[in-house]
Amino acid sequence: MKNANNYCIVFVTVDSLESGRRISRVIVNEKLAACCTILPNAISIYGWKGTLHERNEQVLMIKTLESKLTALKDRIVELHNDEVPEIISINLHSGLSSYLSWISTSLLEDNE
């Protein structure tokens, strides 16, 4: 069985579907993520600079390797519209071995 601890899911909220698609395409193309799933129609309620805000958002569910996490976060910050983007990662405890292998293969630098 593959060690799932080397894999993580990163959650990022974005303000529009277009922004989510743009970020997803860049990070998959640059092999920072194997896959991005865009979950539509989230509503976030949050405090920012002393004011309560509510906005419709999309949630990116990004599948990647732990070794890619720092570069992934840096790239998302560069691409994101928010001053302080939500970027939260969760390490996997377990997963389907063949799916985890696909993630690894997808992120190989020489994989075309």
C-alpha cells in the first residue's frame, strides 16, 4: 500500500468560476497539482478589517504531493485576486493506491 502521508488536498476559495479555472489550469499545467476540482456555489461569511462580509465563492479542491506544497502556495498567492487568499492543506491518511500512483505520475517533471 502506498504511503498516503506524502499526499495532500489543498482547499482554496476564489471569487469567481473564471478565477478558479484560470488558477486550476496554471497549477495543473505547471505540475504543481495533479487535479483541481471546482466546487461551485459556496457562501463565505467572514470578518475582514473590522467589517462582516458575505460573498459567493468557488472552492478549489487541489490534489498534490506534500513535496509540491510550498511552490503551490507561492504560485496561488501570485495568481489569486485576494490580498490574503485562503489556502488550507490537509495531509491524507489513506487513499486508493492506484489513485495515489496517478497523482505521483501526473506530477513527474518529465511526464508529458
